[in-house]
Amino acid sequence: MKLVKFKSMFFLFIATLLLLAGCSSSSGKDSDTSTDGKVKLRFATWDVGDDVDLQQKMIDKFNEAHENIEVVLEAYGSDYDTKITAGMGAKDAPDIMYMWNYPQYKDALEPLDSYIEKEGADYKDNFYEALWNYNSADGKILGLPVGYTTHVVYYNKALFDQAGVEYPKAGWTWEDLQDAARKLTNKETKVSGFAFSGKPDPYDFEMFLWGNNASYVDKDGNLKGNLDSKESVEVFEMFQNMEKEGIAITTEGSGSTEMKSGKVAMFVYGAWGLTPLKEAGIDYGVVELPSFKNGKSVSILSSSGVSISENSKHKEEAFEFIKFWSNEEANKERIGFELPVLKSVVESEQLEQDEIKSVFYSMLEKSEGYTPASFIVKDWSRVSDNLNYVFESIFNPSTLMDPKEALKNAAE
Amino acid sequence: MLSKSRKANGYQLVNKKVPYLFILPWIIGFLVFTLGPLIFSLIMSFFDWPITSSPTFVGIENYKTMFTNDPQFYKSLEITLKFAAVFVPLNLVIALILALLITQPLKGIKMFRTIFYLPAVVSGVAISIIWGWIFNSEYGILNYILSLIGIEGPQWLVDPKWAILTIVIASAWGVGTMMLIFYTDIKGIPQELYEAAAIDGAGLFRQFFSITIPCITPTILFNVITSVIAALQQLALVLLLTGGGPLKSTYFYGLYVYNNAFKHHELGYASANAWLMFIVILILTMVIFKSSSTWVFYENEVKRKGKKKK
């Protein structure tokens, strides 16, 4: 009896395995070429909602123009990193992927230098120079730039008018910002002059250190002597003092929620805020980041590009597509929600004259030549985690650690 | 006699192909989506796998690192156990009280049943976002209500001391399923028991502790075990509500494993983490099961004892 049972179980097991093998081999064929002999490319995007609709329309256009290629859009949304990570682990990553965190994914991406060289020097020069650094890792270009944002100060015009404070202008300093914040802060109406994240993303926060001639690490990735240098401690002290003085609040998120509520006069943010703040009915202006006394006004770039998976079987076709995805026409299509990365488009669309968008471009020019620590430090995600904790302990109102000591400990 | 029964059984087994066919989808699902990954992750826990490149065998290195060289491992484990210690009893009590309430023969009780069960149906993501709004210290509704009665609410999601309580409160919201299980069991208690007790002069509390509780101990056991497991695996809420903060005070074990895998891309290490939690849960469950013989009461147990078969 037992034997029969065992046999039937065994049979079942084998049948299941065969079935599985059947599934996987047939699906493997599918992803190579579709039935009509076209090369099928999978393209992963992190965008959601209307942006995806727009992207699908652009892809349809591409597919129509290319008889032999069919691009299929896969919208992963907020789970983007988890999904492409899993895809890479299973050697089944999409052929083309949106990308920003190049150092972390570099081993799974195809270097594009040789492809770009074939397009000629003019092709490469039309992109803003600073963007190439952000779309590379270990000296190899791994993605074509699609969009970017620098960080600027958003200010609420209505609150400035009420308090009778002049709007900030390019070339202002952090002291100017603090003066303005002091005047704008109003305990009765619960208005705060300035807001910054109480647990800032270390990647973003480094720009303030750059502004004061400091950085997290040196060329070789050493935290010691850099993160805890006099200049970087100054930066943290300045932010902490604003909080202690009560002219700034720390926010749980980026600060955009607080800005939307109309109770915050100024905060630092990227181009992501342009549309949402307008929709929230905030009459805002933007201005370059303030500079430090002996320093500069520098921003970090949050950039996005499109990359090709190292495991893709159709890299030539994939490059054809990412070239399309970053050409002039595509840049113009996206202009509603992405700042163009091509000089020719900025010129033809007269963005340099745009009161708001021009600020992001002048910030971009000022921010050339800086390399974020995430591109230098080998296990940045761990370091970033630790830094995040330290920064939070400095800014969290229930701890308010002394920056000098906290950073010294962190550097060790 | 013996051979006959064997034959009969064999015949039955041949005929049993059809039932197997019916449960085949489940068996395939189990093999592919549960057993397969389970074994795979066990193997992976002995590899160093930085996901973007290929895995290399490292033996028990991952487990060694975990115990000797990763302070966050102990911290996360401690936080999670603390959370479970608060969450499980609290959840049981709330579920039991609610279950008692909805067994009362009142007008419109069906509506209350639905209301109490509703949060269990809503997706965890939506719940997390809503709690995020409620607990926001500047603009949240909770602190607004507290301010109306003259209390200055704490900074729920900013103050490390309060954050874990925030998670407990938000988790307790999903008590509906447990309540329903208690409810059906309480409904199943024979009414005669209560009547007899009432005649003997037992009050409501006495009835509750001497009849209701003993009768539902099997359900309590079930709920304790499932909620211990749920508490130790809590992820969605911390992932969405606090992200592990403030100051890693809600950096639960589930989040720790998740981040090791998908943020730091150390899949082998994360697998080792997950297996350790598996063992912890296994031991805890076994302990609870062992202890159950002293406090869980099954109806048929008395009969068995009476017959003295064992």
C-alpha cells in the first residue's frame, strides 16, 4: 500500500516538474522574438498614472516607425527597485530600464561608451556635461540622460507679502535666508519660515556640504577627516540652530506636504514640486540655493536615464530605442513633467527665459564637477543608512545630538 | 483478513487518482510558490549573492556575520520581540471584548459586526497611509482631537519613544479576523451551560471566566499562535508608515530582512536572516503548543480520560 502511494506521489512530482519545465522553456522563447519575427524589447518604467500613458503613446510611435522592433512597456511603479532587483537576480531583467542609482546596479548594466562614440561628438555634446557624470559609474557611461532636477528654494509669495519681506534673489546667502525666516515665522498664525527634512536623505544633503567646501568622503572614500571636518560640522550646526531657534521646522517627509498646507514660507526641493504645489494652490517662486559665507551655491543632481541590461539579447535594437527615448522630440514630449536634458531643446523652447525653469538650469551649471559620495563609496547603501541615522539623531527634536560629536563618531 | 484489507486499500488508492487531480492546482502552487522558494532560500543562505552578479559559496559565513558582526540584527530582533510582547496580548483582549460585544442580542448588531470587521478587509497600504495622516504631529487629526481636550499630543512618528506604540495602535486596527473567529466560537457554546450557571447563581463575570473562557481555549491557542507569527513578520505597516524610523526605533526584523535583500542587495545574507526568524517562530510555536496541554481544554478530552485509554 505504501509503495503504491509513494509511486503515485512520485509520478505526481515528476509530472509537476515536467509541466514546470514546459512552462519555462516556452516562455523563454517568447521573450526573444514575438510570433511575427519582430525583436521584442521589454522596457521598465517607474512612472505612474498619466506619465505612463504619455510614455505608451511615445512607444507606440516608435513601434510604428520600426518594423523589426516591438517595445513593450512594463510599469513597475513604486516597487520599481524591488522588481528590477528581483529581475536581475533571476537573470530576467527587462532589456531597457529607467535608472538613477547607477553605482548600485552597475554590474548588471551594459556600458554605452562605444555606442555613443559611434554617434559622433556632437551627439554627446548636446547633453549637459554635468549629466554624464551622474549617468556613469566607474568611469563608464551606463545610461542616456532622460531627465534631471537640481534643488532650489521654493518660497511662498503670499507669506512673504504678508510679512513684508522682499522675495529672495539669486546670490543670496544662508544668513539672508535665516533673516527672512526669522521675519516670516509667526507663532500666532503657525507659520514657519523654513522647513527641512528631519531625516534628510544623505545623498541629497551632501550638496550643503559642497556649498561649504566640504564633502562626506575624499577621493578614496574615507569618511574620517571629511564628514567630521570643521566645515561640514558648521553646516549641520547651522541647520540645527535654525531648528533650535524655532525659525525652521523639521518635517517627516521632504517638506512638500507642509509647503502645500501654506504654513511654510521656504523649503528646498527639486522640480518634482512644480506641478503639485501649483495644484495645491500655492503661489510660489523659486530661487537658487543660498551660498555659504566662504562657499558657493551648489546643488546635487537627481537625474534619471535609460540603461540597457547586460543580459539583453538585443543590445543594438535596445540602443536604437534609448536613443529615441532621449532625442529632441522625446524631450519636448516630456516637457510637462521633466526638465529637458538637451541644450538644443532648452534653446528652442526658450527655457533660459522661463522665470521658473531657468533657475534649475543655472543651478545645473553651477553644480558641475562634483561627485556624490554614492559614486565613490563602495557599499554606499550601508553607509547611507548609517549616515541617515546620524543625521536623524542630530535633527530629531527628542535627541538633538551635538553635530560635532555625532559626526565624529560616525566617521569612525 | 490481512491480505483482503490490503487489496481493498490498494483498490481504493487507484480510485483516488481523481481526488488528487482536484487538488493538483494546490499541490503545484505549493511546490512552485512555497516549497521551491523555501528550499532555494535555505540554499541561498549559504551563499554571498550581491544580486547583480553571480553567487559564491561562503558556508556559514552569513550566519556568523549575523551573530558576531551586525549590531542591527540584535536590535531589530529585540524591537520585534518587544512589539510582539505588547501586541499579542493586547490584540487578544481587544478581539475578545469585541467578540463578546457583537454576540449581544442588540438591535442593529449586524451593522456593528460589519463595522468592526471592515478594517480587516481594507488593504494594509491604505491603512498605513491613513494612519500616517492621523498620526502626523503637525497636522494630524489625532493631535488635533487631543488638543481639543487640552492635551498636547506627542510627536507620534518623530519621537522614538512613541513610535512603537503608534505601530501597536495601528496594528490593532486589523483585529477583525481574530474577532470573527472568537465570535463564531462563542456562538457555538451551548446555551444550557449558561442557564445552568445562572441557576446556580453565577454572575456574568463568573460565567465569563468559568464557561466562556474554558470553552474557547482552543480558539485562544489558535489566535495566540497566528498573532505571534503575524507580529514577528510585521512588515507592511513599518515599511509604509515609519520606514523603520524614527531613529530606527521601529526597524522591525521584517524590515531589516527586506532592506538587506532589496536595498543593500545582499540576498544570501537576507535569506540567512529569514531562516533565523523561521527557527525563532518554530521554537516559539512549539513552546506555546507544549504549554497548551496545561491550559487548553478540548471537549473530547474528558471522554478519553474517562475511558482511560492512554
